[in-house]
Amino acid sequence: MKSTGVVRRIDELGRIVIPKEIRRNLGIRDGENVEIFTDSDSIILKKYYRLQESSELATNLCNIVNSLFNYKIIITDREKVIATTTNKDLLNKKITEDYMNIIEGREIVERENYKFILDDIELNGNFLYVPIISLNDSIGLIIIYNETKLTNELDIAKLLSGIISTKLDI
């Protein structure tokens, strides 16, 4: 654990202010949740990702859709890949700013003859990106890709996004 050099007073309601610079560096936006952990005499705050709770659901949905339609699917939260039917080495890889911009943009994006790169993994083909929106917050991406032209994948990607967001909204 490294020290930031920041010291804050706890107010009468038990609140502290996390400095803007630290929130920006950790990618914590206003209104987002943090998890609180304790370890002997330490309190640890960690950015909370609701979608991580659904990684098992995401994996199961990926596998079902892949077995029925042979679609290659990648599902991310706002930080990393949480499920995939493709290269298992993609799991837990941090997403790049490009994919974060798609999440923030909340728009469906299609890219033909595209080179998808995460760390040292490269995939080539046609890609469809559908944001996962839950409680009016864009929390991740459904990515479907194929080496050939995409045809009916949009409906499946929207269905996957809807199932995951509905599960999280309950």
C-alpha cells in the first residue's frame, strides 16, 4: 500500500472527502459506489463494479449463445473483460480508453475489418459493440465479432445487454 500524503478529518457524521485527483486517477465518478474493506487497523476503499457480481451469468449467457449461434462474444464491465467465448486469455484484461469511450457514448458501434487489441491479444474481423445500461448508467459492453460480415448479431447483443441489465436492476 502506498501513501498519498493526503490527510482528511472525519466530520461529525463520519464522512470523509476523497480528493478529486485521487478519484480521477482511480476512475471513480461522482455518484459511483465504493466497497469498504478492513484489514487490522486499515480501511480500504475500492471502486465497486456492479457487473462483476454477474460474471457467472455473463459467462453462462456467452456459452449458450455461442453454442446456439456460434457467435464470438466478449463482455466487459467498466474496467476489464468479465466473460468471453473466445480466447480465455482475454479474461480480466483491462479495457482501453477506446472501449471506455464506447461505454460512455452509450451508442451501438459497428466496425468492419477492424483490429481489436487488448494488451498482447489481437483479434481481426467485424465487431459490434452494444453498451450495457443499468439504472441509467452505462456499465459495460457486449462485443460480438466474426471474421465474416455481421448479420443478425445486433438482436442477440441487445438481448444479452437487456438480460444482464435487468438482472442488475432487480
